[in-house]
Amino acid sequence: MNTINIGQISYLNVWPFFYFLKKENHPYHINFIEDHPAKLNDLLLKQEIDLAPASSFEYLLHSEEYFLLPDLSISALEKVKSVLFCSPVPLDNLSEYLNKNQKTVLLTSASASSINLLKILWNFYWQLPEVDFRFKEPGKDWQGDCPFLEIGDLAFELYLHSPKNLFIYDLAQEWHSFTGLPFIFALWIVSKRALEKLETILDLKEKLISYKQKIKKNYLELSKKINSRFSTQEIANYWQTMDYDLTAEHKASILLYAHYLWKLNLIPGIPGLKFI
């Protein structure tokens, strides 16, 4: 029996896909490797895993090493609720605040796509002054008076229960306001070596695509199956903000994202999208 290694992000936004993958019987063995997005990017590049819902930035940076599954993404049409820029002052006052205080913004190292989305918005949409971007540990509580980026379940907690001393900006919503497009945080990326298991990959592709409809029809029921500090209704509402498609509009957004990354010298060029 073939074995396929799939990277698993431990975030709510992809939980339903892994629920269905683990529930279903497969004619091959699946080994799930769970870690935060930045680590999965590294494992994909080293070809230590075959497939993962991984950073769109990782694909754009190393596209020659990967293929994509079609019709699948981890996106937000407008709000995402779990990728947040948090500031001690409103954006309109942030430039003045940074000039009077240390020009430091703290970043979670867990998500390359979100970090670079922030840098794009910072430079091209908000047009804020140059700052020192510094990393903090993923999920480490924020302390102090520096603006910061948070992602994942901790960000969702901040979204639901915003501290009074923080001004919170949803980066997907800011991207939509800037471009009119959805933002694609992750793509289902396949390593080149995994093409040796093409039949298995194609079978997984069809199953993952079929799960999209199951998720849309069962938000509330699925939310009852997850052990979480969030309520079932909070989780169901969150999943309804997520978008798992990969339409022409999504592809246009990926390439526009790539254009701005290239302008910031974060990627060497604008690659094409290669699908299995």
C-alpha cells in the first residue's frame, strides 16, 4: 500500500478538510504531519512531505519546485477574522505614533503569506513610514506598545474579544478594500517528488474538491465535532467567512500579490501557476 505524507495546519480554517480525510477509508495510507505553516513550507521544499495546504507565498517563491491542485485554496472573499494587524492607535494616527515611539512592528513567524501581505498593505495601500519588522514566537502573547501581526486561533480570539486598547484590522478585508479581490492565504501545494505517486495525488484531489460542498452544507454540525475554546456558533460563523475555491478571480489575486511581492524584491519574478 502506498503511503502519502500530508502536512496538516492546526488551524480552524482547514480543520474540516482533515476531518473528512481522516474519516474516509483510502486505498493508500496517509501520514499526517502537523505543524505551523512556516514549518510545513520548509518540509515541502525539502520534499519531506508530499502535499499540504501551504503558504501562497511559498509557492510564488519556489514555484519551480511545486505543482498545485486545481479548484482548491484557503481564501477569504472579504473578512478572514484570523489574520489581524493590531495597533495601539488607529491607522490614520499610526505614522505620527511611530515617529514618536520606536519604529517596530512585531510579526508572527508562522505565516509567510500574512507577513508579506502586511508589507504590501503597509507600503502600497496604507503608505506608512519604514519600520523595523521583528519576529515574535508564533502564538506568544503580545505585551508592550508595538503594533503587531497575529494569525490563527489566537487572532480569532482577538477578533471575537478585542481589547479596548487595540485597534484591529483584518488583512483580508484591507486587501479587498485595496484591490477588490479575495486574498489567497494558502494553496494545496504538491512537491515535485510526489508526482511519483500521481494516481494517489489525483484521487486526493477529487476527494478534497468534493469536501468543499460537504463543508458548506454542514457548518454547524461540523462545529459540534471539534474540541475548541470557541462556541459552535462562533466556529460555524468563522467557516462561513472562508472560501475554498480557486476561480479566475482568485488566480488574478495571486498574480497581483506576486506583482507587489516582486516590487518589494521579495520574490525574483512573477511565476505562472502550474496545476496537476
